Amino acid sequence: MAQSAGDRITFTFGSPVVLTRVFIQSGNTDHPGDIFSQSAQLEYLTYDSNNKNPTEQNWHKLCSPVAGTFDCKFPKKEELRALSLHFTVDSKQWILMPSVFLYVA
């Protein structure tokens, strides 16, 4: 099943985490077209008492993929509650994610 507009793949942290960088690769040599499109966004949710039940407005945009790869640095050190891949349009293809690296401060 391919992703639909509004779908998320979310990494939720049990306790506050400070990240400096995120690297997420998509596709592979057998399926080079199964990559993140420019319509996907990497977003994060900070850890504060005002977002225990987050809405779309609570998510902060971090970056979009380049050639199917997210390689994002955080603008400042903040305690995070969650990290999310947000898909903004429907897709007809699957996404392969062979690599996910979270760099902790």
C-alpha cells in the first residue's frame, strides 16, 4: 500500500531527546523509483506541556528530501517528543527506507 496525503511515519520518544541531525535514505538499486518525493516533509514535535495531544499546528517543519534522501540538521538544540515523515500528496508507489540515522546531542 502506498502512502496517502496526510499519512505520517512517526518516531515517538519515551523521554526527551535532543537531536543534532537526521539522515533518512530511501530507494535502492533494485527499486530506484521507490523514493521520497519533494512532497514529503520531515517534521518534529518539541517536548513541552502544551502539546500532549499534538495537532498539525504543533509540528515544526525541518526539511524536504533531496534526491529521495533527508539529510537535515536541527537549527537549535531542543528536547524532542517525536520526529515524523509527513506525506502531503497521494503516491502510487511504495517507499523503501533502508537507512535511518538519528544523531543524538
